[in-house]
Amino acid sequence: MSELKLTPEEIAAVKELVGVAVALKQSGTLGLLKAMAENGDHLLETVAEEKAVLRLAGIGNAALEPVREIGPEEVEEIQVNTEELVGALLKALSKTNPKEAPKVGMTAALGYLRDEDVQKGLGFLLVLAKNLGAALNGKL
């Protein structure tokens, strides 16, 4: 068997490729890629036949259109705000069972307004509503 002769550049490329393969393996992506390569035709047939996936793709495409219009200066703000909001929502959801939510009348709702956490949440929703209205009216 002949000896494999590699240049230093080729050796560096092989090392980098091994590093990528290890990262893909550790993340679980390598197995997914392997399954896609082995079953690609079947996977595409299944996806094409599944109406829900096609509907989701259509909705996703519609949602991407406004994202394409976002300016680079807004991306960082949106990322930070999304992380903050999703983090807060997840924490709130972990403590909130929808089946245990009380039925609240006007008097109880006014009582909730004394709570600083309710005030903060309501304040956020009102500012969001104002900015949403401004965007819908073409002011943003």
C-alpha cells in the first residue's frame, strides 16, 4: 500500500474537517445529516405529501417577507428585545397554569392594578400596543 502524501495545507484542511465532524456529532446534527442523505428521497416524498408542512412553509415564507425588510440597525435591538421577552414569557408560563386562572370581574381587575408586577406587565403591553398602532399607521 502506498503512503499518502499530504501538503501542510491539506493536513490543515483535514484537521479542520475532523473538527467540524466532531462538532456536528456532538450537536446531533451529524446523525440528522446522515439520515437525510440515506433517506432523502423518502423524506422529500413524506414532506411533499404532508399538507400541514406545506401550509407551515407558506406561512413561514409570508412571515419572512417583513424580516427581509428589517434594517441592520434594527436587528440587534430586535434580538435583545426578543431574548428578554421570550425569557420573561417562559418564566411566567412556568408559574402560570391556564386551568387554574381565576375568573376576574371589574372589581378584582382594579385590585390587580395595585400590584407592581401587573403594572409593569400592563405597561409593557400598552407601550407595545402604541408602537404596533404606529407601525400599522405607517409611522414607524
